[in-house]
Amino acid sequence: MNQPSFSLRLPEGDDLPRKVCDNCGFVAYENPKIVVGSVVRHEGRILLCRRAIEPRSGFWTIPAGYLELNETPEEGARREAREEATATLAIERLLAVYSVPRISQVQLIYRARLAVPEFSAGPESLEVALFDWDDIPWDDLAFPTVHWALAHDREAETGATTVPFGNPAGASGDAMPDGRSLKPGEF
Amino acid sequence: MNQPSFSLRLPEGDDLPRKVCDNCGFVAYENPKIVVGSVVRHEGRILLCRRAIEPRSGFWTIPAGYLELNETPEEGARREAREEATATLAIERLLAVYSVPRISQVQLIYRARLAVPEFSAGPESLEVALFDWDDIPWDDLAFPTVHWALAHDREAETGATTVPFGNPAGASGDAMPDGRSLKPGEF
């Protein structure tokens, strides 16, 4: 078997060079990635996970990770909390949209609460704990966006902030508002 | 040269089957894609583009398209308006976050206005025009999310809606709030 071998080349009709396989011509389009996560509250305290994996192993984070194919962001945020903290979330609303262009990330961060008061360290976490605001391990947070999200969540506690719009209730984007379906390929 | 040939297989240490190249073992990870776009106003009218390309060639849309690597969503929304309508936008705020899970899309739609009162059809558009609300070609819009965005923009005109948070001013996510830089690989 050959080893993977890609060169940057401009595919026909494209605007930017892409990674093209030297063996078969497969074009490996790379796109920005979506991270979904939640600031999770329970009885006034905030749930944090200490990472068991790189990057930033040993540091504290909110439950968050890459959105998978065919997930809504809310589904992805709930899945990440299940995986990292064996927690079941009730998502309240979108808190923040962050962009980290250097690593081509867009982050959608939700406000959530524990739907049931149970959690434990999943396989990607060393430990999971609830923190009062003053006890948050500020010097040992994993990422800048964790700082931002915690601060924004506290600001949102005042109630002065409202959410952006999302999909109309029950709509997944497969049909026009009058009920006409779009066929695959029409998207 | 071989032809591209991929099979669904579970890479070691992964949770889900991925497309793996039969020739070289390259794992083609597929992730949801981010669409960025804008509802663009000028003197009370709304800018729409009639698509010159599939899908939905001949139908009307707001300027929108896939976010590229290393772009912020706002940069991407401005680029799409340049490409599709040769228009220069002043982005006002995030209007909506839509999710279309069947095609693994998350859409970030902004409110914007023309920074200069000039536009024309770019190579991906048949024509570009400003519409009064009552003249919008509702039956010939390209996608459900175009409907949603136009309706939400009109609702937002009342001023009752505020935005979600974004990055702190000037911050791109490369450093902690105290100025410590994160190294590549620490993300």
C-alpha cells in the first residue's frame, strides 16, 4: 500500500489551492471546524472538567468538542457533556459565538443546567467538579474561550442579554416554509 | 494514476467509521460545514442575488457561502458579498444561527448594510437587485434559510432583539486574557 502523499494544487474551477492526492487526485478539502460546548450550572455552581487528553491535558475546561456530521449544535453540546462528564444537560440558550481563525474554529457556546444532578469523569476527563465562582481555577483553565464563556455567562446572569434567532421551531431546513421539500442536491 | 477509492472503516482509537483510502490509508475526516451570509439593507431595501450556479440556479438568495480556512465568520460574510454581488458590506451584528443537520450545515447570518451604494452581478450571480419587502420574490427564493433570514431580519428591525456575544474586542483566541500565548498544538 502507498503512503498518503498530498501536494497543494489548484483544482480546476477552484479559487484556492487544495491538498490533492499525488496518487489518485482526491481533493482533500479542508474547512473550518465547529466546536460546540456549554457553560453548565447547577445550584449556582459551574461544572468544569479537567482534561485527560491533549491538548492542554490537566487543565480545566467546560464540556465542549467538535460537532459531528448530521448533529445540531445543541445535540453536539449535549453529547460532549455526556462523553466528558456523563452529564445530562438541559440547554437553555445560545450564549456566545466565538471565532478562532488561526485554527479555523468557530465555537457555539450554550448556557445549560444539569437535567439530573449527577456527573462523573468520562474517559476524556481526569475529574469533573462543580465550582463556586470564586473557586474557579482561573490559572488552570485550558483555553481562552473557556475564560470568555465563563465571564459571558456571568454577565448573562443579569438577564440583560437575549439570544440570537435559531431555526424556526421544528424546522430542520429540508423544506420551504410552505411545506415544499427540497431534493438532495438542491441544497 | 489510481482513481480515488474510499471505504468506511473505523480508524484505531476513533468512535465513528470514517472514509479511509483503500490505496494509502488516508482518513478523510468529514466535518459539518459553516455557511456565512448576510441580510444586506440599503435605504430600506434588501439585496438579493439570483444564482448562476447549482444548486438552485436561477433562484434568489442572500449573499452567502462556505467559510474558508482562517477566516472569521464576518470576514467570510464580507467575502461572499464581494464575490456574489461585488458589494462592500458594513456588518452590523449577528442575526441568526441556523442548523441544517441533514446536510451538516451550521449557518451564521449577519445583518449588514452596503458600505458604498454599489453592486453588480459577480460570476456566481445572474443578477443582483434591491427589493422592497413587498417585492421580494418569495416564490423564487433558493433555500429555506433565506426565508428565515429575511423574516428574522424584519423582526429584528423592531429593535427588540440583541446579539449573542462574540470574541472580546481584538481577541483572536491565540492568547489567554492575561496575555500568555498558547503554542500551536495547545489548542
